[in-house]
Amino acid sequence: MRSSLPFIRSVILLCSIFLFTLHSKSQSITSGDGKFEVGLGLGSMFFLGDLGGSAGVGKTFIKDLDLPLTKLNKGIYINYYPVEWASLRIAGNLGYVEGDDAQAPDKGGAEMDRRERGLNFRSKISEAYIAAELYPTWFFEKYDGLKGKLRPYVLGGVGIYHFNPEAKDVDGSWVKLAPLRLEGQGFPQYPDSKPYKLTQANVLMGFGFKYYVKERMYIGLEILHRKLFTDYVDDVSHDYYVDPIHFDQNLPAADAVVARRLYYRGYYTFPASMPYPEFAERGDPKQNDAYFSTIFRLGWRINNDERTKQLRCPVFY
């Protein structure tokens, strides 16, 4: 997490320079106060991590997407347009993500290691972010007004999100995993395993389109991907299982009992306290988790009277 801060600061600096430039340029081509849009979003959220997946060796991105675990995502947006071809968005989202090794198919390939591991999780995602949107086709539009216009766009930005992974216990209840430290986070016996923060930064990248059904109302569709700087959204990262005796040494007695039940949830039983080495790969620390959303949007433009209309350059007519 700490190593990602210089990159995030650089992105914020670039966005600030970009927005200052837009504001300066807008003084020469805009009259009035500029334009605002407010919008609502509703769609699906997908998790990309260590659990579940499709046949074969686990891969990144959509190859291992588990569609049955699609969860609801909803959001609210405010956009400000210093110029018509670019805007600044401030937004908040509430969603859920889930992963389950039971979703791995039973085809006898490399996916069987995940299926037999038997791990699962779910987490609520609360997110706020700031992003810049660019509308490249604005430069080719031939008439004033918005009704009937289709505007594709790309966007990128930075945000902050909160997660809190839970797993299903043997009685069907959901248990918060971070306090159980199932991979020895913070235990002196595992100095390389550090506790993870439940609130972290992310980087957002996406694209979409808007269609203005009226001069001041649009509908749209957007796909937004989040690059994360943690592998613990699903509470699974290390490629080994800890010795469960250390739960008794480092956790309250009640938590230690639950941790022993949940640290290994595979299909096999063993005469020793730990799984055999051939079954000991709990996660993949080489890849961080990620999630993305597909959102249908409905929005309204406000402060869009004659005093705030853009003056188009004749070269585009």
C-alpha cells in the first residue's frame, strides 16, 4: 500500500494541472457559469481475485469471471463541465463483491486445486472517487444542443474504498475475517505477513457513452475498472497455510476457535494439524485483487440555459 502513494500523488497532480488548464481555456469560449450534471447509476459489480474461476490455471481479468456471483452496484454522480468536451466527476458507489471456490468447474484440470480448497467470501464495497471525463467526438458535432446526441467518453481517476471480508461459517452465519488473521497477519511467527487496512486507495479507468433523449436528460452505459493495491479484498493472499497452533497463541480464545475452523476449509482431512505440502497453496501473492462494474446511468443537466451555451468554432461546421 505504501509503495503506491507516489503513483497516486502523481495522478492527482496531473488531474489538477489538467483541470486548471481546462478552466483557463474555458474563459475564452464559454459565457456564464458553466454546466453541471447530476446522475444515478444502477448495475452489476464483479470481483477478480483468488477464489473460484473457470477451468484451467487461474488467470487475471475476465477469464475467471464468475457470473453467478454478480452483485448489485448503485451510485450517484455530479459532473462539472468547464468546457463541453471534458468534465470533472465526483461520485460515490455502494456495491458488493463475492468469491467462492465452489464456482470452479469439476473438469479434472488445474481448477480442481481451487475447487478442493473450498474458500469463500463476500464484502460490501463503499467507494468515493474523483475522475476526469473526455468526450472526443465533441469536435465532430455539427449542431448546437444536446437532444439526440450520442457521446462516447473515456475516464480515469483516483478514489478511496472500504471493504470488510466475511466468510460463511459451518452454521451458515457470516464471520468477519480481518480480526481472525487467518494468514498470520501481525503474528511474530510470520514477520512477513502484515495486517491489511480495510480502507484503501484505488485507481479507476473506464469508458462509456451517453445518449441525450432530451436537451437536459441522458441515459448511458459505463464500464469502470478498479486497480487495487491489496490482495486481501477476499482475505486470501499467501501461498501457504499457517500452523493453527499460532491462533491459540495470538488470538483471544473465542476467536482462535473460529480461526481454526475457517483458515482451512478444504475437502480433505489430515492426520496432522496442517494440510500436506501438496495442498498448501492457499493463495497467489503475485497478483492483487481487482473489481469492476457495468452501470446503466440516468442523468440530468442543470444550469444549461442560453447564458451557459458553448460558442462553437466555425471550423467544425
